[in-house]
Amino acid sequence: MKTRSFLSLLLLLLGASAAQAQRYYNVLKYGAHNDSTRLSTEAIRKAIAAASKAGGGTVYFPAGKYRTGAIHLKSNITIDIDAGAILYFSDNFDDYLPMVPTRYEGIDITSFSPLFYAYKAENITIKGRGIIDGQGKKWWDFAEGKSRASQDSKWQQEFFRLNKDILKPDLPGVIERGFMRPPFIQPMYCKNVRIEGITIRNSPFWTVNPEFCDNVTVTGVTINNPKSPNTDGINPESCRNVHISDCHISVGDDCITIKSGKDRAGRQMNVPAENYTITNCTMLSGHGGVVIGSEMSGGVKKIVISNCIFDGTDRGIRIKTARGRGGVVEDIRVDNIVMKNIREQMIVLDMQYANTPAEPVSERTPRFRNIHFSNISAEGNQAGLLNGLSEMPIENVTFSNLDFDAKQGFTVREARNVAFHNVQVNTQIGPALRAENAQQLRIDGLRGTVPAGAPLVELGNVADAFVYNCFPAPGLDTFLKLKGADTRGIVLQNNYLKAVKTPIAKGEEVKQPIEITAAEVAPAIRPK
């Protein structure tokens, strides 16, 4: 009895092992070549089809060099690229035909197939310790006009034939040229997407670009793109429940961006980007470390960015939009970040990414609100820029526990309900904090060193500012400079200013009195 039970168990295990092996589909067995001599597109398609027919499985690439065109994933498919395997994607544009439904910079179009593509699939994975190479240079040259003009191409003619009725963005741009480079990895309308461990390089366009997906995980991925046009790293657009962690990114544009469609097209789709976590990533070359927008017309909300290092990017955290976009960016938390060698701003919230005149508030008007930064150390050109709209100020922003060394400090314009708590800013030019056309400022424990003659804080046409618990360094020329006829409601409390040469400098146009509520901050106010 025991012998029969053992044999039954053994047969059951053997059967399970055989079934498991049958769910593993080696592309070499389907005719792929791992010596890079010929395209393996058809062999890969056959392996995926076989796995799909069986209900799902792993399509396996052993070590070697493969050449391929577009790879289309289906539900329940895992692509496993082993260590030593390199997939070189063809730079023959015809290998990405026929054109498929896709999205390009927030506009829904029909264009070249992405290199890895999935449409309305679920449970898809691309993983492994291997490399995928997009061989993007030919795409970059074509897009930049360094090769045959795109307006003369058969691909442009096909694009216009298939996109007669697309909803174009408000401002003219690349859509009019009719030559859209494909993203590297673009699942659309998919559920349960995982990209893990692989190294990606030389993307033709955006690199990892999920669209309208739910439950996306990108972890342990390395992305290396050289200086090249629009080769962003990870761009989850109009997705829900996105997890990005432990990635190393150095690219030709933004490292990680969060988007949700552009202008009328984005508002019409009305699918926000929401519930994203970004953590434990390093970001080197790139225009921005983590960027939200400027295509955010469907809205961006509930985003957490933590435990990241930006070293050498143009900007650190950048949130950008413009009149005409519409949409709301809200409920954003940024915590525990180190930034070094930042060439522009460490933190920027810019609602005038495109310079346009003021207009009445409507569905075209974007909004930034409820955005919070904490526990950040940074070094670079400018500490921060908040640049709202006169008709729609940036609202409810806090900065807590910051330590910045910068050529220039913070500039706050067209904003309300902005708070600085325990912030140190050392500058080479100008004040640590300059605010213009702002309301409801709270400045608590601000400190830093500024050059001779510069105030620590400068407020121009600011209404209702509460400045308290500040202990500026001895020898500071001016603590607070006030200017602008609309400056009013300035209150100081518990600031130690005895060692400051000119505690408060008030322009003659400032008519409203300043309220000082502690004896140690009651020096004479000097006109300046």
C-alpha cells in the first residue's frame, strides 16, 4: 500500500514537472536564431502563439544575439530574457507595420507598432537579466531631419491615411509632421503588467510606456539611452496602481514621467494617472528626475515619490503644465530625496510651461494643489520655482525639513497657502526665498546664508504672510525685505533678529503696518 502511494506521488510529481516544462517555450525550438544573422520575428510569434494556445506560459530566450521586429504579447505570457541574451530590434521601419492603435505624447493615434506591444491583455511580464536594444539612432535621425525628409515618406502617407479624424492638440506640433517614432514597451488597456530585471538601451522614443493599464510593476530595471530626442525612461500614462522601484535610469529626456493625455484629447478620454508609488531609484542623466506633465489633461492624483537619488539631471522634481491642458494635479507626496549636480531647479511647479496670455477659468485651466515636499537635501543651480497662473494660483504646497545649497533660492509666484517649515537655503545670488503676487505664506524656521546686500526673505505684493521662529545667522544684512503696494497682512512672531543689521526693510509704497508680536523682534523698521 505504501509502495503504491509512493509510486502514485512520484507519477504525480513527474506529471506536474512535465506540464511545467511544456509551459516553457524556448524560441530556438521555434526557429529563432541566436547568432544575429537573421530576423527571428516569426519564430518569436510562433512561440507566443503556442504558449497562448496552451493558456499561457513563458517564452524563453537563452543566451545569444537575436534580431527581431515588433513583438506582440498576449494574455498570460511571460517573456524571459536570460543573462547573456541580447535582443536587437530591427531599424527597418517596415518591421513595425502594420500600424496599430497607440498613443503619442498624449494623443491617441494609429501608428508604428511599439517594439513590445500588448493590447487589452492581462498577466503579461517581461523579465530576465538580459538586454533589449532598440537601435534607436536611425529613428532619432529620421525624426530630427538628419536623413530623408519624413514628409516624403510612405510611412507619413500611411499615417495620414489612418488618422484623418484624430483629435489634435491645441498647439501645433509633431503630429502635423506625420512621423511618429514608436515607444519601446507599450502595453495598452492591460491588467497586471510586470517588467523586471532587464536592461533596456537605445529606445527609439519613450522607453517603458504603459497606457490605460491597471496594476503595473516596474522593478529592478536598468535603462540607458544616450543623449537623444524624447527617449524618456518610464512613462506610465493614464494608468492606475503603478509601482516603480529599484530602477537605475540614465536617458536623453526625463527619467520618470507621469502623464494623462494632452489638451482636448486628454480631457475627452478623462482617464487620470492615479495611485503611483516611486521608490528606491537612482536617476542620472536626464532632463528631469521625476516629472509630472506637461500632458496631464486627464488629471494626476495620489502619487508618492520616496527614497530616490537624482545626480546630474537638469531638474529634480518637476511638475509642469500650461493653459489649454486642463486637468488637476493633486495629492502628491515627495519624501526622503537626495539631489546633486542639478543644472536648473531642484523643485519646479510651473503652470506656464508654454507662455500664453491669461484667460477666463474653464475646462482648459489646469490646477496644482495639495503637493508636499519633505526631508530633501539638494545641491544645484536654483532651489525651487513655483510659477502659477494669475487666474489659477498654485494652492496648498508645503516644504518641510529641506537643506539646499543653490546658486539661487526659491521663487514663488502666483500661489497661495504655501508653507516653509525648518528649511535651510544657502545661496550665491539673491535671497533664500522670494515671493511675488502670493497669498497666505507661512515661513517657519527658515534659515540660510545669502550674499552681502541680499535679504534672507523678499516679499513683493504678498498678502497675509506669517513669519515665525526664524534665527538667521549673525551678520545678515537684511532679514525681511517688503515691497509692492499690495503687500499687507505681514505678521512676525518669535524671530531672533538682534544680530541682523537691518531686520526689516520696507519700501515706501508698502502702506500697511507690520505686526510684530515678540519683544526681541521689535527693532526699527527701515525704509529701503
